[in-house]
Amino acid sequence: MDRLPRQCRQWVLARHPRGQVRDEDFALRTVPIEPLGEGEALARTMWLAFEPAMRGWLDDSRDRWGRTEGVGSPGYDVRVRPGDVVLGPAVASVVASRRSELHEGDVIRGLFGWRDHVRIGAGDPLVTLDPDVDIPLSLGVLGGNGLTAYAGLLRVGQAQPGNTVVVSGAAGSVGSVAGQIARIKGCRVIGIAGGPEKCAWLLDECGFNDCIDYRNTDVAVALRRLCPDSIDVYFDNVGGSILEVAIANMAVHGRIVLCGSVADYDAAATAAGPRNLFHVIARRVRMEGFLLVDHLDALGDARAELRQWVDSGRIAYRHDICEGFENVPSTFRRLFTGENRGKQLLRL
Ligand SMILES: NC(=O)c1ccc[n+]([C@@H]2O[C@H](COP(=O)([O-])OP(=O)(O)OC[C@H]3O[C@@H](n4cnc5c(N)ncnc54)[C@H](OP(=O)(O)O)[C@@H]3O)[C@@H](O)[C@H]2O)c1
């Protein structure tokens, strides 16, 4: 107990962001660490992981999406209020424990938030990691992102060999895995990503058949050219205008997998649309939103298959690792500027 650090640094929400998230939306605070009570433990944060959906947690209670709070949308109905420590996934190492099942050196994972030390309460649920685990992998392709890609593409999208699959946000942590699973399953895969470097990585390392650089290309023209026989599965990570263009190119009985809507998360106002939903009717397209939590029964098989593909080099991945607690807000912003190259992490 003598070795307990005296202070903890934490990033709190200074104000609800309006539109694009800014560094000034957050404030760095130092607070004392009180002695541990019976059943409590203290852990030092080793890694923070960043997900676009965390942006929605920072909005004020006026819910710009319509009603999602309190309707059972785990992961989307979290709220952070000014003065609260910003929530986010983290991995931490136990430095002191008065909780019987936790020992110094144990590595734990949870929604610990942006703080350099986390106090674990007596009744708090725990996920303990194997000491040999590759932490970045477990937070990315072998964690929620890879599993989301797997469940979305195969269960919701019902991708079949020979299908044409289009993935937006394709160079990201979820999108790159979704596209590679489609390739492994015998689909023709077209990615949509921002910039020539991301497209080159998808073509050269991930084995996509084609890639559209949406920042420098007319996506509508490119999709029509690349998918003359239409899209069987569209795996949507971004929403917005790209979703509308994809809808216009869907095959009869095609499937649109609504995984995320990152183009809207950081926008000042949510745009109306898509304006062409009539295509969904006329072509009998199934458009389905999903959350990973609805597919927990598939996780065992999914994890085993992903592990095999990663170990055998059939799935390429990237970790984008920033350093330094002072850089937490700027690291988060990379998800919305597109600077991140793969799973966005910060190592403390
Ligand atoms: N349904 C679920 O259960 C579930 C679970 C996890 C994640 N998700 C969703 O999956 C999506 C991808 O998450 P991720 O963790 O893999 O993030 P990510 O793709 O690694 O990072 C975000 C990427 O989004 C792109 N982006 C940002 N602003 C954009 C805009 N205005 N228009 C188009 N693209 C934009 C950027 O790539 P470019 O440079 O290519 O623009 C950026 O690199 C997110 O929407 C997330 O909410 C859903």
C-alpha cells in the first residue's frame, strides 16, 4: 500500500462538443488518490482504445438521433456530462489490491475512461486478460472490431461466395476486417476509403479487388463502373452521402449492413436522407442495423476463426499507436479527420 501513487490525472469533459470535436472540449485534471477500502483495487492504465461511437457519448442529453436513450442500445446510450471523466475502453495493470481475486500485476480490461489510474470498486465487474495476451490485437481485430466485422458481414449481410461486397470506412479497424473476411469467403470486394495511401494498403496488403478514394473520386461514377451487376452486400460504416450512392447501386434482394455512421457523429447537424429509399423498396433490399451485443452466441466461433486467419497471415491489420496522456483528446480526433491508420490506440 506504501507504493500507491498520490495523484491521478484524468481528462474530463469541459463542455458538450458542437459539431467537430475540439481539444477545448476537454480539460486535464489532477486528483488525489485516496487509500483503498476493503475490496478495492488500483490499476495503472497501460492502453486506451478509441472508437468513433464514443463521440455520441459526449453529446448533450438533447438526442439529435431521435430516441436512442433508454431503449436498449448498449454502447450508444452512454452519456458523459461536463465534469465527468470521459469514458472509453482501456487496459490497466493492477498496482495495489484489497480485492481477493485481484493481484498486483494482473491485467484487466474495462470501460475505465481517460485516466492514468483507475480505482476498481468492490463490486465492479472484471475482465482479466491472460498475461501473455497481445493487447493491441485483443483491442482490435481479435476484439470487438473484428467480431463486429464478422457478425455484420456473415450474419447480417449473409455474404455468399461470388457476391460483390462493398465496404465503406474500408481502411478502418472494422471495415478492413469485414472486407478481408469477404475476400476469404470468395466474394469480390470493393473498399471505399479516404486517400491514396489507405487505398494502396487495401489493394496491396488486404487483397481488396478495387478501392475508391472517396476524397478524390466521384463515388457514384466509380461504383457504377466497378459494380455493373450491382452490389450484393454493402457494409456501411459511414452513412451520409456514401450510403445514398450505395443504395442507388444495390442488387435486387441485396443486403445493406448498417454498422456505423461516422460521417454523422462529428457533424454539427445530422443531414436528412438517404433520399432514395424507394430503391430499397423497388429492389427488395434488406437494410438492417445491428450491434455486436446481439450476436454474443457467435463470438466463440468468430474469435477462433479470426485467430486462425490472423495467425496464418490471411488477415492484415494495422495498429495506430499514439503516446502520452497529454495527447488523449488529439488522438481521439484522429478518427474523425481520417488520420488513423487502423485501430486507434494510445499507450501510456
Ligand atoms: N454496430 C456495432 O456493434 C459496431 C461496433 C464497433 C464499431 N462500429 C462502427 O464501425 C465504424 C468503424 O469503426 P472503427 O472503430 O473501425 O473506426 P475506424 O474506421 O478505424 O476509424 C474511423 C474512420 O472513419 C472514416 N471517417 C471519418 N469521418 C468520415 C466521414 N465524414 N465520411 C466518411 N468516412 C469518415 C475515416 O477513414 P477515411 O480516411 O477513410 O475517411 C476514419 O479513419 C464506426 O461507425 C463505428 O461506430 C459499430
